[in-house]
Amino acid sequence: MRDPNAFTVAVDGVGSFTCRRRTMRTAIAITAEYNRLTEGAEQVPEEFAGICNFIAYLKAMVLSGPGDWDPYAADPDSEQDMDRLRKVYLAIKEAEGRFRAKAGSDAQATGSGSGGND
């Protein structure tokens, strides 16, 4: 049976990831992690804000990944490491969109939609 709160993503050249369904709690965790990374600064340089945003998203969304998966261990001066992070981020965002669309159609089909804040 399919877990309604998790989905898997296979990222070519990186590995397989199990990710959580984004809920209000997860959205708050992403924002909290972003604020921790930026130390709550009001003015964050655009490039740094982008990196912090996708790192925060990955840390909150990924339940498990390949054995060597740790976005904090990436070398910020390595284009290969940064490309790998971007590739994983984009793959998870895309898979999340499909997962959420499928979950929404399942809820409508069964009449169990709650109108919650995910």
C-alpha cells in the first residue's frame, strides 16, 4: 500500500530519496531552517538566499537518501557538488508536484478532502 505521507524520487547519478509530504509543519520547518541558516538577517544576498532556501527545503523534505547524502557536506566552491544539490532539489520539487496532484485526485475521488493547509 502506498504511504500517503511519503514519496520516493530516483535522481540519476545521485540515488534514491524518500521524501515527506509537505504539510504546514514541514513548511514551518523549512522557514525555520532558512532563518537559522541566514541567522535571521533581514537583508540576505540573493545568491546566498537561494542556496539557503534549497538547503532548508532539502533538510526538511528528505527523510532518507543515499549513504553519502548530506547537503551540508557539499563543497560550495565545487561546481560538481552544487550541480548535484540543484539536481536533487529540482527532482524532488518536480516529484512533489506530481505526488501532491496525485494525492489531491485521490482525496477528491474518495470524497475525503479536508481542505487543510498543506
